[in-house]
Amino acid sequence: MAAILTSLRNTVLAGFVLAIIVLIVMGLVTTGYSLKFDSGFWKFVVRWLHVLSGVLWIGLLYYFNFVQIPNMPKIPDEQKPAVSKVIAPAALFWFRWAAMSTIIFGIILALLSGYFVNAVLLGITSGGGSTTIIGIGMWLGTIMWFNVWFVIWPNQKVALGLVEGTADQKKAAARKAMLFSRTNTMLSIPMLYCMIAYQNSY
């Protein structure tokens, strides 16, 4: 067990293996020893991957805003490079790619479910209702994804010294990245409400 839990890769792989075991057990129980790999099954798998990616993305967003940013001023100057040179770049790697996988799986899910166009149009073509609420959630998530890739990450690269910048440019970049990260934190609350409201609208 220690060989699994002392390695992040092994831990994650073990988690997926356990999920497959649960899938098989549930398949045996609910379908009489016959798993149905139909469109409904694949839609479920994509939804699960969408949620899993979203948990990592929003979890890191909340880590930055509830833990790292408020506590950086309390860290002695000589210890700050441990955060800015090691922890932050690693967290930002997972942060931006979790955002990317969340939006990709979300688009695939919307296409498989047949509501992509109506949701993008905020339910105008379908008379509103649940399509409007998921559409609002999708647009909020898309704005957040855009902020991650085209505002937060480029500015963080300057702030962390991954690309060249003067002291003033680094300070301005850090502030801009923080403000857009806070924007995403604000948007995440109604976005998550929309996602859950849609799931509970039937």
C-alpha cells in the first residue's frame, strides 16, 4: 500500500482502477452481468471526467485565493522563492490544464447531450428553462477558462520571472493576475450554481 500512496502517479492510477471496479460491480448489479457501452454510458463517462477536471481546476483556484495569495505577505522574504519558484509554477501547470480539460469535456458533454447550440444561445431557440441555466453556466465557465489562459497565465509568467520583465512590470503583472483570479473566484459561485441547478431541473 505504501508503494501506491507514496507516489502521486500510483495514487491517481489506483483511483482510476477503483473507479473501474465500482463501474464493473455496479454493472453486474444493475444490468444482470452485462455492461452496456451505449451512448448513455459514454455520456456519463464524459460527465465524470468533466466534473473531475472541474474539481481540480476550481480546487486550485480556491487554493490560490483562499490560501496562497492571502498568506504570501506573511512569509519571510528569504522563504518566498520556495513558493514563487517551486510551488506556484507547479500549481499553475495543473491549474491551466485542468481548466482546458474541463472546458473540452464540457463541450463534448453538451454535444453528446444535444443541448450545445441551445445552451450557447441561452435557450432562445428552445424557450428557455434548463437550457438557459446550463448556457449561463457554460458562458461563465468559458469566461473563466479565457481568463486562465489569456490573462492569468501570461501575467503569472512575468510575475514569477518565467519571462523577462522589470520589477515594475512584475508587480503590475502580479496584480493583474490576482484581480482576474479573484474575478474567476467570483464567477465560480454562480457558475457552479448553474451547473447544479441544471442537474436538478428534471
